[in-house]
Amino acid sequence: MPLVYVCPECREEMIVSRRHRGTDVPCPGCRESVSVPKNLAFDSLTRDAVADRRAGYRLLLVAAAACVLWFPIIPATAWFWAVVRIRRTRDEGRTVPEPLFMARTVAATAFCAQMAYYIALINHLETYMDPGVFSSW
């Protein structure tokens, strides 16, 4: 199974396979010769990539459910954990799977939509209530 390996010079991502272990591969970004370690753990990187993808789908499900539940803390929490997972994946030198980006986007959109709804609701309520009720906020 091919993996994404990061060039130590320019941080460009490139695809390497098991047959590249212990050889030099040209970087597509800087054209420098990059040595692929002989002991590159393809299995552990693959397991981490699968775990990242599963986490992305779980967070995407939570963010999508938040669109229905209309409770702003849920998409905010899903957005936070998606951002944390994306940052950790990048820090460990792996490619971020698409479901994590999708979860982050859906959660942020759901949160913004819910906050806009609540702001509109408060503005609507202000027109029908005593003007001093919301002035203490």
C-alpha cells in the first residue's frame, strides 16, 4: 500500500511504496534526492491513517446530527475535535483524510447557522417584549 512521505527539505508530500524503502526518491517539489528510511513502518502508518479516517467520519456524523438538534455546543465541540485531530495528524507527518476536513466544515457551518438563528430569535423577541428585558445583557 503506498504511503505519503514528507520531504525533509521542502515539506512537500510524496507517495512512496514498500519498494522505495532504503532507496533515494526525487522530491516532486524541490527535486532533491530524498532517502526513504529502510525501517519505515508501513503497517503502523496505515493503522494511524485508518484511525484518522474513522475519527473523521465519527466527527462528521456528530456535526451532521448537530444540524438537526439545534444545540450550539455540539457543533462547536465537533469543530474543536476535528481541528485537534487535523493538527495532530499534520504534526505527525501524515496526510489529513478528507472526512476530517468535511467534519470541520459541517460543524462550523452548523454552529454559525444555529447562532444566527438564536440571534434572530432574540431580535424577534425584543420586538414583542418589554424593551428593558434584554438590555441587561
